[in-house]
Amino acid sequence: MATYLDFEKPIEELEKKIEELRNLSETEGISLEDEIKPLEKKLNELRRKIFSSLTPWQKVQLARHPDRPYTLDYINLIFNDWVELHGDRLFADDPAIVSGFATLEGIPFTIVGHQKGRTVEEKIKRNFGMPHPEGYRKALRVMKTGAKFGKPIIAFIDTPGAFPGIGAEERGQAMAIAVNIKEMAVLPVPIIVIVTGEGGSGGALAIGVGDRVYMQENAMYSVISPEGCASILWRDQKFKDKAAESLKITAKDLLKMGVIDGIIPEPPGGAHRDPEGAAKILKETILDTYRELSKIKGDELIIKRIEKFGKMGFFKEG
């Protein structure tokens, strides 16, 4: 059953009305296309109107939508011959990150990505998409293995952030993130990063150093969640809307600031309404970007990648 957000309620009402008419048409054996077509046109116009004027907080809600496709969904829809690898060879396997190898139109890729769960059991198993240090170490192990054999890397980002628990800190969470950032910067193969949902702080950046960094149009990428920001600045989470606006976490804001390289469109109503359509657009983006990056030699990729991230931000000396 589809889940509707508050601002999607008008869409829900129209979709249910259209569904009722279709069911009536089937059960009664009569054609109701004359009644359905105007409603479908109205529905498409309503979708365009609502989704063309979303607030930053509404974008956050979409990025977290429970029906939004996750990494394994996109892997199954886009790639072939998926082989998942487990464990960091130091402590354990972390289901909050998936990693392995797959092919796309005959091209072998290394894939890493955050993975959330849908059922209660899956959410607990995946730790709500919040990795431990061993998850990042696993991802790096697989990326370095892929790079050794010349396999380009795809990284799907969708996490509230790295897990902040005591155990994670005891096992070196900060160091694991820092090492990943350092090592990804010097991998001699093309790296394509796509923020598909939540891009939370260092937990996202730990697999987010790429030659090209894209965001789906309804994704978010931020140093802190709007709720966390509101709690710190205003001592009250009810200001989360204001925080989301101030943080500049939407794809449009981040493209304007040069943090990302492009925005990947989503089907009408968001990726959660049409996962296959969203996957098709992602596939085209991956192939086009790979063809571009594959023409650049490994040592030049490294230089350009380091320069790219080195140019971000600015400071003034007093």
C-alpha cells in the first residue's frame, strides 16, 4: 500500500478516485475512460504543481520516504551479475553497507552503498542505514580490490549518518571515515557518487569522494539533520523547517554552491512512485558519465579529484 506524505494528500484523493473508477469499469464491464482521462490529466497537473514548489523540509521528507528505492533496489533494476562481498576482515560484516561487483551492458563495476530496511526486522538488521566502522572498512576493502583490477566505482549514498554509538566510537568510527576519504581520493579508477536519499554528514562523505557527485532531485545532503540543527540553534525541533531552509541541503542549492556536479531528475511524483523509471534515468547517467571518465587516465583522475574537493569552501584571514 502506497504511503502518502501530508503535502501529497490531494494527489492521494485523486489517485483513489481514479482507482475506484477503474475497478468499477472492470467489475461492471463498462468503459469509463471519458470520466478517467480528465481526472488523469488533472492528476498530472497537480503533481507538477506540488512538486515544482516543494520547500526544503518537504524535500527532506521525500528523501526519507519509506517507499523510496534503496541501493539494492537500484542494483537489481540497473545491473546484472551482482555478487555481494561481506566483512571488513578485521571485525565483522555490517549490513548497513552493501558492496560487491556487477556488470552494466558488459562493463564490470564495483558498487558500494548504504542500505536501509523496510520491515521492522530489516531496519534493525541494517541499523536504519547507519554504518559502523566495519561497514566503511568493508566498503574500502571492496573499492580497493575493484580498483586493483581496473573496475570503475559506483557509490550510492543514503544514510542519516554514521552510527554514533559507544561501540562504533570504540572501534574507531572517526578514523574509518577519515581513512575512506583519504583513500578514495587516490583510487586510480573512475568514481561516480550518487546521493539517492539522505546524505548525512561524514557518514555519507565516507563513500562520497568521487570524480562526479550527483544527487537525485528529491535527495538531501547535509552536515547535520534539520532536527539536529534546530535542537542546537533554537533548542527546539519544531524549527526544523527553518533549519532545513538555512542549511541549504537541496540538490539545487548544492549544485549552485559547487558541492555536487549535477542533478538527476526523478519521475513525476518522485522516485518512490516509479522506481523503474528512476532506475532508467540513473542507468543513463551512469553510462554517460562512465564514457566521459573512462577517457581520462588514472593518474589524471586522481589529480582532478583532489583539486575538485580542494576547491570547495573558502575562508578569510582576519
